Amino acid sequence: MKIFYKLSIVIILFALLSIPDNNNAIHLSEKENLTINSKWWGKFAQNLVKFRITPSQNQDYQYKKHRALLVQKLDILLLDLADPNDQILDSISFHINKMSALASLVPGTIKEFEQDVASWRKLLKYQSRYWDTSSDYANARRSKFIVESRLAFESALIQSNTSSSKFSTSKKSTSSHSKKVNGIAFESGDIIAYNLKTDKDPYTPYIKELPNLHKHLGSVYINDTVASVIYIDLAKGLTIIGLDAFMSLAPNGIALRLRDDLPDILRNPLLPSMAANNIRKMALSNAYKYDYSFNSDNHDYLYDWEIIDLALRNQGLTVNMDMYRRNSASMYVGHRNSHITPSEIEIDHRFSLVGEWYNSDLLYKNRLITATTAAMLDHQDKSSFINPILLPGYRFLKAYSMLMGAFGFHEPIPAGITAQTQLVINTLETKRNKLVIQLGDELLAYEKTRNHRATYLKIIQKADEIVFAQTND
């Protein structure tokens, strides 16, 4: 009888621990993961198919024609200010989309195309600083043109079978607070938005139409020609690493710099370098871990945006967070609280583009990961990511993690992540890894018949087909 009672208590306890939380397993933003770039991929795919079946001589002619028209319009934009609604902006975007397909087909044009795209983004940033920053329309237009131009270059790079590329818009290094690394002239205080080779960040936002969304931020620190990057590692916390080694760790990234004509920078040109030095001192203290709860009011734990914002505010420069939140249209896996997407800094008119570097294989891999994640979340019930049989074990593991954390030891489930959230994250990752392999195999067969890599539109369509078939079996 005693055994029966004990067994009953265990069963009841297990049943209670198996009840899911009321919170949604996966949070979707109000915009439901749709962006202003959703039509871009279809246009690129149409252009790629159209120009692939034309003779190479005609491809070369079309590329030169569109480039001549683009350069002409960029020259006009260099001399005349354009408002957000100016049709010349749409015309430039049109030619870049056409050239994206053509640059992947015409040999020797990738570098040239990259220069044109960089010039366009630089001019757009320069002109948009005169736009109304409180206007959602103006912000949306700037975001559309900057992001779509990067999509254009990434797509051209992948289709051209070029392994990697890098571009620098900065001048030659001239001081002890600057250094040229891999062809890019960095300065102390530059901010890097980047993606890692391997990324298991559970709270990373993603947007379905932007498979290479930059997920992390780092700060460049240079002194006496020694160049480092300080970034927040999920396991180690604030970490310092050499800049050259970092660019191998993060083969996709862009470097941005506060404009030197900003009032705060004119008053104190060393402000960015001082902010970077402050972040470096924080890292040397070995006191800061990753903030999974994204609580910007508590600085005992830090996340990417919080580090940059805190360092700049300590030097008297306040970053307007509301502007970034208006631009955000992302989805968060495993977290309901809103926080700023690291890629937002690329759109900010206060930051100029210093350089960017790309790895084709990682770009393509990110497309597979984003497409499969989107397909699962589009076609599968969100509750399917919560296994009630496994949930009690995760809750016991969470209790153990809290105990370990109280004594300063490693927490298997970090502070800020609930047991249910960790279960959702692990389930999603396990399902996705299997789906990525299956998707890759099917795309390989498709690509052999087409003699080119699948466009992102085809990747999304194929991922949807696979998941839909699995869900309805």
C-alpha cells in the first residue's frame, strides 16, 4: 500500500510538471515575420532565369547597359539630394537587382558590382540623414534599399561560385588607433555586425526573407597597432580576441563607424575609441556574462546591443533605441520580450560603412537554416515543440541549474531561460538539423540539372514542400 501511495505521488508530480506554461512556445512579432523585402527574391529569380538562357555576349551587353545607367544615376544622386519618395531611388534599386543576376554570369564583374553597391549604400546613408527620422515611411524606405542592395550582392556572390569577397570603403590607417586587417582599415571604436561559423544562440531573431541577418555585435579596440574585437560569447561572457582571428571565426560581417560630422564626435573625436576602451576594461574584469533575459536595466548580465549602448552612453552619446524598434520586424525563437536586432545598426544613418566581408558557403548555409526554420514554424503546430514527457526532466534540470548558478558553477540551462523554452529550443534545433540535411540532398539533385546553385526562393519553396509533406503524412 505504501508503495502504491508513493507511486501515486510520483505520477501526480510528473503529471503536474508535464503541464506546459501558458506562454507561447515561440513568439511572433506583430508584423508576423513579413518584411518589405518579400517580393525581392522573386524578381531576382526571374532575372537569373531570364539572363541564363541568353547568349553570353548578350549577358555582357546587358550588364554594361545597366551598369552605365546605374553609374549615371549615382552621379546625379551625388550632386542632388533626394527625398524618401524620389523615384530615382527605386530606379537605382531596379538596376542593382538586374545587375545582381548579371554579375553572377559575366566573368570578372563581382568586385566591380560590389563597389557600385557600396557607393549606393554610402550615398543613401548620407542623404537619409536629412530625412525625418520620426517617419516610419522614411525609415522603411532606407531599410528597404540598404538591405535589398546587400541581398543583391550576396546573391550574385553565391551564384558566381566565388568562395569569398571583401570590400573596404575606409582610407589607409594613419594612427596608433587604426590598423589595416584583411584589406579593411579599422579604427578603434568601430562596431562589427556579424555572423559566426557556428551559431547556437537560442534567442537570435530571424526574418524569413533575410537569411543572412546579422545576429551579433562586437567592438573593435586598437592600441599600438594591436587590433582586437570584444564581443559577448554565450558561454564565456565578454571575450577579447585578435581582429584577424575574429574574422576567421566570423566570416560574414560588416564594420560600421560613427560619422565624424556628428555633433558629439565633433566635440570629442576620440569618443568611439574611449567607448571601445571602456568595453575592453569590462571584458578584462571577467565579470559579465550573456544576458538571456535581455534586461537593459540590469547590467550584471549583458547582451550585444546593451554593451554598445552602455559604452556610448558612458561617453555622453545616447543611442535612440526607439528608431530601431520601429524598424524591427523579426521573430524570436524562445523569447517573448522585445529587444533590438543587431542588424538594425546597418540601417542607422549615423553609422558609415567601413567594410564588409562574405563567405559564400556560410551565406548558403544560412539560407538553408532560415528556410527550414521558417517552414517548420509556418506548417507545424507550435505546441508540437513541447514534449510533455520530456518537460518534467527539463524542469528538474532547471532547478539543478539554479542551484549550480547560486554557487558560481556552470548552469546547464542558463539564467533567463525557462525549462520549457530550453525544451523548445532543443526540439527545434534537432528537427531543423535533420531537415537541413534532407533539404540539402534534394537541392543538390536540383542544382545538378540547372548547373547553378538554387535561388533562395527555390530553397524556401523546397523546404515548404518537405515540411508540408511530413506534416500531412
